[in-house]
Amino acid sequence: MGVLQKAVASLIAAGAATMVVPAGAENYPTHPVRILAGPPGTLTESAARQVGQRLSERWGKPVVVENRATNTVATGAAAQAPADGYTLVMSDRTALAAFPSLQKALGYDPLKDLVPITRVAVAAMVLVAHPSVPAATLREFIEYSKKQPGMVDFATAGPATAPHLANEMLRLMTGINVQSIQYKGSGAAQLAILGGEPKVGFVLASNTWSLVSAGKLKAYAVTTGRRFSGAPEIPTASEAGLPGFESLYWIGMLAPARTPGTLVNRLNRDIVEIVQTQALQAAFLVQGAETAPSTPEEFAAFIQRETTKLNREIELTGVRVN
């Protein structure tokens, strides 16, 4: 290589180094940041907007939320984005821990193509029923279902979603013979239950408490290990007659793999501080969720544990997606 070629190569290398340094520097961000999320009305999308607004205020730069058709699509797009800190994703349990076991051609590997920043929140799911169902408690509902094998329809939020897997685990643990009817999201499933056909299902807790208080839905149990602070009067599934039954829905922020560690730590610090504020805690509680920030390492280990757990549930229940 001649002197001129060496000089050009050195300039190119220096330019490349200059391009990646600002990502981890204290002057980040220097231009708008985007957060990919699921469709409007989902917990991931709402969380992305709430966190994004406060990041924008903190940084003095726009933070734009871009919706995708599903959380899985948003996660896949983030996995393909440049690792420069300007594309983040608010993803969830389904996209990070369930679907990778079900779809080999998913297009991304959460543990290889993404780097966790922080878990953001854990949401309660609640087993609800239309008022016409003649059962006041979970135990009574199980007995009611056993007397009508194959005649009780369950609404779920779609194949392999947290409500669907909770439904299948309930069926497996109790021996009840119920049918799953798939809807596009927990909100759609809840609307179907309100209409009385199907009459039962696990739904995310957002917008559920007011319907229960108004007598439009019955609430049998929450799926968390302890009672949900937003509705402490509703027992856990373990308390209601299913010892050991626990199923969490959770969301968190991630970035493309190879995002500089200094930048991941900076993002973790800023997002965790925002999530820990009383304003955000109150906002999530209204949506049936509790904030649950973590370090990047803790979130990575959590995703791995949840993946292992969901792999087992998928194997036991035989859940599949088209």
C-alpha cells in the first residue's frame, strides 16, 4: 500500500471512529431519538410515549414514538437498526420470551440481536367473566366449567400472548375443557367478554377495575404472585384456589446489539430515574401495571429466566402460532 493509500485508509478509519464515539459521549443525543412500539392502545405504546416525553424534556431533543403492527414487528425492526443509540424499542414478554420459541423464522434473536436497557413495568392479568356466568369465585367457576366440558369459551389476546398462555395453564392445572377464541389484543378480548360471547378470559388489567366496580364484569383472580396494589380486594389465583399459579406480563426498553456500553448505562440511568418518579408510578398503576426498573444485567437475566419458563409452558400446553 502506497503512502497516499495509507493516508486515505487512516482518514477513513478516523472518520469511522468519530462516527461511533458520540453515541457514548455526554453530548448524546444530538438529534431526535425514536422509540419503536406496538400499536396504539397497548401498554408498550403508552409506556413508550410516557417515558419518551420525559426523556425529551430531560435531553432537550425530540423523542418520537413510532408504532408498528405488533410488538414483535417493532422488536424485529429495532434488531436491524444501527447501534448508535438513536433507535430504541419498548418491547414485551411475547416478543422477547414467547415468540422466539414458537417461530424459528422470527428474524431476530432477542438475546443476540438486542441489548437490554431496563425492565420498565410488570402488569397484572385478571381472570374476568360476564355477569351472567353463575359463579362468584374461581373455585365455583372451575366447577361450573367441569360440568360443561367444551361449552365454555375463553377470549384471549391472540396466539401465545400472556393471556392465552395463562388460559392454557389454567386448563392444564384444573382439567377443565374450555375453548380459546383469539382476538387481536387484550382490549378486543375484553370487549368481547363485555358483550357476553365469549363470557370469560384473562385480560390485562388496564381499564378493567372500573368495569368490575360498575358490575359489568366479575373479577375472579389476578395472576401475580401477590395482590395487585391497584385492586387489593381481588385475590391472587393462588389464594383463590390454584396454588402456584402465576403469570406475569412485563415490558422493557432495549437497544440494538453492539450499542456502546457507556450509552446503555446512560440510557438506563435516565430511564430508571423517570420510571421511579411518583408521576410515572401513578400513571402505570391506572393501566394495571407497577413500575419495575432494573439494571441492564438484571433485565438480561430476567429475559433468560422468562424464556426458559415460557418454553416449558409452551411445551406442556402445546400452544402453536400460524
